[in-house]
Amino acid sequence: MNKTVNGADEAIHDIQDGMTLMLGGFGMSGLPEKCIAALVKKGVKDLTCISNNAGVDDFGIGLMLKQRQVKKMISSYVGENAEFERQLLSGELEVELIPQGTLATRCMAAGYGMPAIFTPAGIGTEVAIGKEVRNFNGKDYLMEMAFEADFAIVKAWKGDTMGNLVYRATARNFNAVMAMAGKITIAEVEELVEPGEIDPDHVHTPGIYVHRIFQGLNYEKRIEQRTVRKR
Amino acid sequence: MLDKEGIAKRIAKEIKDGYYVNLGIGIPTLVANYIPANIDVVLQSENGLLGMGPFPFEGEEDADIINAGKQTITMLPGSAIFDSAMSFGMIRAKKVNLTILGAMEVSENGDIANWKIPGKMVKGMGGAMDLVASAENIIVAMQHVNKAGESKLLPQCTLPLTGVNCVKKIVTELAVLDVLPEGGFKLLERAPGVSVEEIIKATAGKLVIEGEVTEMVI
């Protein structure tokens, strides 16, 4: 059950124009930066990208936006990107903003084989427009559908050749839920090890969810807001 | 009148021993600096951390350890990491005892608007809609009036809503107010040097005043 591929180019080779991709990460943290670089190189376009954020101008999904590879973004917060703003205001880019918990749970539902979830987030707001509302125990909930993504692309700290993944600190974020949710899931890792080297009790994403895995080299792991205190 | 630090200081007094607390971006973030040392509080960051600590020392920043504002932070002993779905799971399941967030407008029935101004670039709601829809105890930290001098405490919100009937308490530079279940802002305390008349003038929504309004102690 060896899921290893040679690198990002091979991992994404069959991603086609018009597909829907999930991309893990929160801001710059836990971003699948090697696969994004390969997608930029491949030049595949008209993509729908499900990702909490849209990157900054020169890193992350921002690089794909710059090349006009993205037709639609589905995100919860997209604040930090001038090119994004330009494309949005000019109508070149379609954007669907959804609550962050709804975004995560729609991924989770896909990975758990559930068609929909009910959440109170967005009740009474424009997010609820056109959606089914159900009342349970006196409180209203919105029905939100599980995502369907052709590919989920995630970044983990460590993985084995069978696709078992371990994340590190808050870089887990959306990676762990998106890893479960793709028709095909690609994982890039900082360290690829042999089966048995990860304690089964420490696996965050079981390899059954992962179809392709490779070790990326020289991760940039950029910091978006460098905040420190004096010694 | 309170400055931002003063608002944060006053809100910190609402935090009780044993609370799990989610702090939003802006003034709410400052609240962490004023949590009394003698109480045990765990901060939740909705990108997947319980046990958020202060900013790291220079040179110890780690790209894998950030808060929901994407700032580099530290993890205190006893911290726990989880994915985004579980993070909002614990919020939805009301395990987080107190949510503190900023707002552009609050209405007298507790509606909140804090994510979108029509005609301006919209960045998104992030986790705010999930938080306000589920949290049982929501305190809003904000200025009483906007930059144009208009009240932000209104009969009804004019901006697109983030959530309905959810805000329980508001702390501004002028006052502490409860949102009454039957509607209306009940004036609890006034900021040092601020008169009740000034608060009346700055509040467009229904203001309920009962008896003497004490000056807040911060």
C-alpha cells in the first residue's frame, strides 16, 4: 500500500481545468506550498478553490490568482490580498464567503460520508438566503451540504508511505478535515517515513483517506503576522 | 472615558475562574493582558488551539504556532491542538464559556453586525457567525459611536447581520450595558468622568436606566 509519488508535479499531474480543489492551511500556516507551486507551473485554470483564506499577493493561493487560474473561491476570510480584491471588484473572480465553522464542518461531513449538516451559524443573516431551515428543540438551524471536491491538497508535518499523517501545532487547522474530504487526497509532508515509524496512536489522518504522498524540500513556512515580546 | 486598554481591563473583570474564553480580533485581544493572575482561564483560538499563551520571545517565532489573527503566539503547558471542525464543534456545543468580540453595530434586541459594509471590500465573516450563533455568553467590546459620531447602539442594525438575539453585554468607552431579554440596553455602569446624559446622547436604541448608575471600577 505504497502511496508515494515523486513530487508535487507527479502528485497533481491529472488535475484538470475546471476542477474543484480543497487546499488546507489557515493563513500561511500549514499551507501545501509545494503543490500550489506545481499548480502554478502547470497553469491549470478555471479552478474552484475551497480554502479558508486566499493567500497573500506573492504566496499561497495568491500566486494562482495572479495567473488567473482561479474562477471561484469558497472561503471564510480573504482580507490580505490586493490582487484578489482587484479581481473581485472587476468581476473576474467569483467569491462565496461562508462561516468558518460551516466551511470546516462541510469538509468534515464529506469525510464522514454525511450529505449535509445543520448549523445555527448564519441564521437570520444573508448566509441563510435560499437555504433550508429546520427547527430542532426550539432553535433554527441551516442545512449546509457536504462539499464535493475532485482533489484535496493538504500539508502535514510527518507522513508514512501508507499515507498516515501527523500534523504539527496549529498547522493542523483545515488540513485534517480536508484530508478526509477529497475524491483524491494529496498530502505533502516535511518528513516521509516508513510504515511503523509513526505510532498508530499518534496518527491524526489515517492513510485510508490519502491517495498520494510526497516529501517536500525546503519549506518556506512563511509567517503572516510576526508578533513577539521582548525578553 | 475609557481608552481601548480601559475597555479591555473592564471586560477582563467579567472573566471567571475556570472559564474557557474565545477572544476576537482588536480590543478583545487586549483583554488577555488583564486577566487576573489568581484565576484559571484557558484561551481558545478558533484555528485549533486551547491554551493560547503570549507572543513568543524574539527569535522563537514558529510558523506552525499562530492564533486566529494569524499572529505568532505560544502554547502554554496543558495546551491542546485540534482541527478546525472540532474547534467549531466545541463552540457549537457551548463548551466555550465566554466569547468577546468587536462590532460595528448592536441592536437593542441583541443583533450584531460586524462583518460587512455594503459598497466596501468585504473580507469575510471568518468564525464570527459561528461564534455568535452558538455562544451563550457574548460580550461586545466597541466604541459607543462611530467615526461620524453616530451611535452604534441602535433600535435595529442597518448593516448586514452577523447574528441575531445573541449579544448579552456591551462595554464601550462610555458605559457597561446589558442587553435585556425583552429588548433594550440596560445601563449598568458609566465610565469614569462620563455622565448619564452623555450616555443617553450617544445611545440611539432604547436605553433603560434604573436608579443611580454607579461609576465603574477598573
